[in-house]
Amino acid sequence: MNDYKALRTFLLAAEKRNFAQVARELDMTPAAVTRAIAALEEDLGVQLFVRTTRQVSLTTDGAIFAAQIQPAVQALENARKDVMNTHKADHGRLRISAPTWFGQQILPPILSGFRERYPKITFEISLTDGLVNIIDDDYDLAIRISAAPSDKFTIWRKISVVRRILVAAPGSRFEEMEHPNELTLDDCLAYSGESKRETWSLSDGGGSATISAGRTFSANNGGVLADMAAEGAGVAMLPRFHVAEHLHTGRLVHVLRNWSPPDLWLTLYYPPYQALPPRIASFSKFFEQQVPAFMTVME
């Protein structure tokens, strides 16, 4: 970085027109500034400054050189700061992917609390119900609600279990059902990232049932499924916290209460870091501490 320091010294001298002031700002001696400029002039083979007893001024060559290198030196300075901030717990950018409903309902208060503690960290939040490639899409981490992770190319942290239930419109025939076998294939509204069928595996603690859902309707958004179920279109299988408000208001009811699907996991996914960068580790710890309270309120 010696060349970078020499160029930075030169640009500041071109701005201030006073080597002593440059020395004070860069914590150098005036003699060190003079030597740095002289070495740069020798390397370039041109005179950059005209020196007098009171001030220095740019030569024509010096002015041209300053104009040409200023953008590059500024870019180097920005890159240097970015790299340094990446390794600080309270600086840098966090680019996060999260499920749509979770990102709308639960994530904002957590982000607000974290920003109060770390105001110099900036955020880019992307909401999607599909699984993202956190490496190719340049995410620092992804919040996921899914089955137990099987991806061998990322690392992940389990935050909590996510319970799912079957829901339908109140007063519908689904409310009186006692066994999953009473459902037809047309009754089951599927969640699918690719608008395909979904297999429901249900258990009552003693028996089990497997149902193919999505023959007539599937969507990659839980809100759409909840609304369709509330309209009487069928039964949806969704995280309890996702439909908690609908249950409280009576817009949806929990059906087949004795039958439960396997729980999902709320996890944080990361690219394959050797060690989590401090800013990401700080957010992960804060998220893990805060999210149970918000999810409990939602239920």
C-alpha cells in the first residue's frame, strides 16, 4: 500500500497547497511529506509542484496527474474502508433474504432493535418465499422456514421449531372431520415454491396418513393459501404463527386437531464462511435472542 499512501499524500497536498498542513492531517512530519512527493516526482520523471517559501502549487503536469488519479484513489479508499468494516461488529452491510410473511410481520421490530444498537450497519432485505442461492445471489445470510437442512454447501443455525397446523374456513364441512381420509385430493391446498403438488404426512401419535395436496390449487405464498382456505376453497397446512391472527379473529379454524404434520425449522443459513464475520455474528446472536418473543406473541 506504499504507492497508495504516496498518491493519497499527493492528492491532499494538491488540495491544501501546504505540506505542513498535509503533515498534520496525515500524522506525518513535514520532511516525510516532502520526501514522499519528491520520490513520486522522481518515479514519474516530472515535477508535480512549484515550491515557494509560503506555499506550493501544482504544475500543469501535476494538475493533469491529480485529475486522472483522483477517482482511482477514491475507489481504493472506499474499498479499503469496506474491507475494514467487514471485520467490525458494528460496521458494514448486511444483505438478508427472508420469507415474505416472516419478513413483513416479525422481522421489522427485530431489525429496528438491532439498528438501535448498531446504527452504522446498513441493510438490504429481500423477501421471497422461494429458496435463494445465498452464494450466487450474494446474500450474507438467509432466514428460512423449512424441513431439516440437507444442503452440504452452506452452514446453518437452528433457531427454533416451527409448528404447523391444518386450517379451514369456520362452518365448513372440514371443521367436522376426524380423520385425514375424509379429505379428497381437491380439498388440499398445497404450498409449493414451483407450483407443484405437496405431500402431507400426518400423524395422531398412533397412526399415520399421507395425502397428495395441490391437485387443483397450489401457491408459493402462505398468505394466498390462508386467504383461499378462509374463503372455503379447502384446507391449508401452514405454520401456526402465520395464521395466528386469522385464528384469533375467527376467520380460520384449526381442523383435524389430533393430526399433526412434522414440525419445520426456523434456521439461519450462511455462505460457507470459515468463521462468521463479526457483523453477521452480531446480528445472528441478536436475532436468536429476540425472535422467540415475537413468535410467541404471534401465536
